[in-house]
Amino acid sequence: MSELNLDAAFSALADPTRRAILARLAKGEATVTELAQPFEMTQPAISQHLKVLEDAGLVTGRVDGARRPRRLAKAGVEAMDQWLAMLRKALEKNYERLDEVLAGMDHPKTRRGEHR
Amino acid sequence: MSKMTLKTEGDTHVVVTRRFAASPEAVYRAHTDPNLVQKWMLGPEGWTMPVCISDAKPGGKIRYEWTDGKGHGFYLTGEYLELEPYTRIVHVERMHLPDPTPDNHVETRFDADGKGTLMTMRMTLPNEQTRAAMLATGMERGMEASYVRLEGMI
């Protein structure tokens, strides 16, 4: 099983189809055929995305007879969680900056006399 | 400290709330005036918004372009649908990464809350899968289901 490569993981997450594949795998394991269907993509195209995800340590597979279902790797979930935390932080940072912008707006040099 | 909340609702909504120590009018203006938006809607440390177009009228265009100053960047486009100064904004937006994400329909309310404002931003995505993908890119909670599932698998 490949280890998590954080740079590869983040660059893998930068693609919308790969994020959608991860979101699908978050619901349970799936084969290439099953993954190709909702995305209206060819199986080779899906396989290529899966290879990027596997190389990044986000997705892992098992052999089940002729099937090779893929699922999220534990490291993949952790990477996505870090990603979420990072972006949630970005949103919080936005609102902290907005607090400062508002503080500047709420103390105008000229009194308007409508509040406080 | 006014903590942000972020939660999913139904199959296709995401709701963000945040309190601000300013009037609804000020918070509304900070969301629609491009000169103000450009000062705060910047995401992670080090990013700037060199292009900020916000034509705050029904049908008016929105375009935000971000850059990290090191050659990386992305942009968002959208349109205003409804504007009720200073209580409510309805708009659609999509990220270009560079392929456009499905339209995110956003209603933002500004309600007087004591001396300040309670902002409630309610996003509606076209379907559950799009929301899951968006949560995977930008939001918390999206992975709760996978954690539960992983506990059974690993």
C-alpha cells in the first residue's frame, strides 16, 4: 500500500473529477465500471484518475475474484480532513478580516448620528 | 469572539452563520462593494484579489480573481439575482479551477442581532453529489460519513 504523499495528495485533490471520485468512494467501495457510470466518462479516463489517486495514497484497492473494487485509504481521509480544516480556516480568516473592515466602516470620521 | 458555524441541511444545502459587530447595512455593503470585498474575501494568508467585479444589481456580474503571487490562481464568476438592501442578497456563483464547478445558488441574509448582525449564508447545490464534492473541497463535516464507514473497513 502506498504511503501518503501530501504534495501529490493536494495536487490530486485539485481536480474536480478526482474530488468527485473521492466523494463517491466516501459512500463505499466501487469498481472502475461503477465509477465510470455517474461521471459519464470512459473507463480508461477513470482508471487514469484512480492511478493518480492511488499514487497519492488517497485510494486503495483489493482483489475480489475478477473485480478490483477501490476504496478510500485511511491516509486519504486524513488528507481530505486536513484539506477541509485548511479551507475552513481560510473562510474563518476571511471573516476575521471582514471584522476589521467593518470596524473601519463603523467609525466614520463624519458622524451620521443614526446609531449609538 | 463570534464563532462561525457551518453545517449541511437536507441533501443539497450548506449553511454558514457568523455574527458581526456592525450594522446589517455595513455588513451588506462589505459583501457587495468591490472595494470592500477585495479587502477581506482573500482565503489563506498570502493570497490577494487583483480583480474584483461586483455589479450589485439584479443580473449584475460578479468576477473575483485570486492569486498567490507565485503564479497560482483561480477565479469565480457569478450573477446577482435579487438584492434587498440591507437584508438579503441572492446570487449564483461557480469556481473555475479552471473547469467551472456546478452553479452554487447562494442566499445571504443580514439580520439585526442586538447591536450587531447575524449573517446567514445558505448555499444550494444542484444535487447531493455536487454538494459532497464541494464539501470535499471547502467545507467541514463532509467526511463524517466516510469516517464511520472507514471504521468498519480498516
